[in-house]
Amino acid sequence: MLGRSRDRQTVEQLTAQVRDGRSVALVVRGEPGIGKTALLDHLAAHAQGCRTVRAAGSEAERNAEKSYREAVDRLGRTRLRVELARAHPVYGEWLRRENRKGDARDQRRTAYDMFTDFGASGYAARAAGELQATGETVARRGTAAGAALTPQEAHIAGLARDGLTNPEIGAQLFLSPHTVEWHLRKVFAKLGISSRRQLRTVLAERPTTTPG
């Protein structure tokens, strides 16, 4: 790290943000030969309280996804709901770079729905812009009984109707079980029901999705 005091300070500041819960993860990426090894050595030596993963190629991609999903799952077990919502588009951006556009869109849709539900208009507007950039139409959502389900809500409701548990649904849709539960609460409110047992009857009786 000789002669790289600025990089060292930056790594230390970012590591502190992860340790304090202000950030979800710190990922060091780049082309060979730019000094990532020295940065990672310094990070590993000063990352008390943080888990470090070092990998390359396809192994790095597998570990990256595992880390993103673990971050979402851990935040889902806390009361940091806005931070959880912010983690979804970060994961979505990685999925987009991996050319997994459908999965990326689901993460951005979840973030938009959560920010809208929280009343975080600035974050919701940004998430809406990211969704629109994928070609999806973003419409104002209702949550009262009788409102139509979004495509993602309908998908989750269908999986729940078929008997899948929240962890099983989350594994299919790259969501934490707690985020699945959050979506199901909205589904129940819109459908005017209170349990999964009622989904089979209600979903058969009415159209459930709205465009966008």
C-alpha cells in the first residue's frame, strides 16, 4: 500500500460504513494489474467485524450473488426497512450487469413498491426511473381492498396458493422471506382476505393483475 494512502483511506472509510450498517457490502472489482490484491490484503487486515470473500472469475460471480442475497436476507430480519429497500436495486444493478434482466426488474419493482409504501418519494421516483428504463410502465399503485395486484404480487400470490413457503418463494424470486411476507400482506389487503387458505378461491374469482 506504499504510495496509496488515498486508496487506503477510502477502503477504511467504506469498511467502517459496512461495519456500522450504513452500507450493505463493499465489492472490489477491476481489471488485472491495478492493485486489487494489495487493497484486499489491507481490507482483510482491518475488517474486524466484517466477512471478507476473495475470488475470481465465475467463483467471484457466485460469491457476489451469495453476498447480495445474504445482505438482503439479513436486512430483512431487522427494522431497517428503508435500508432493505435500498439493497434491492443494488442487487438489481448487479443482476442487470449479469444480463439477468427479468431478475433485475423484479428487484427494482420490489424497491419501488417498498419506497412507495414508506412514502419515501425521492427514492420511489428514482426506482420508478430505473424501472421505466427497462421498458416497464410504472403506474400509481393502490393498496385498498379491490385494487388490482401488480404482476409480481400476482406471481407471489400464485406461488403461495400452490403451497410454497416464504423461503421457497424467496428462493425462486431472489427475495428474502421477510420481503415475501411484506408482499403477501399487501396481497391480502388488496384481496380482502386474511390467510393463504383463501387465496385459491379468491384468485379464481377475479382478475388479479394490472399492467406495468
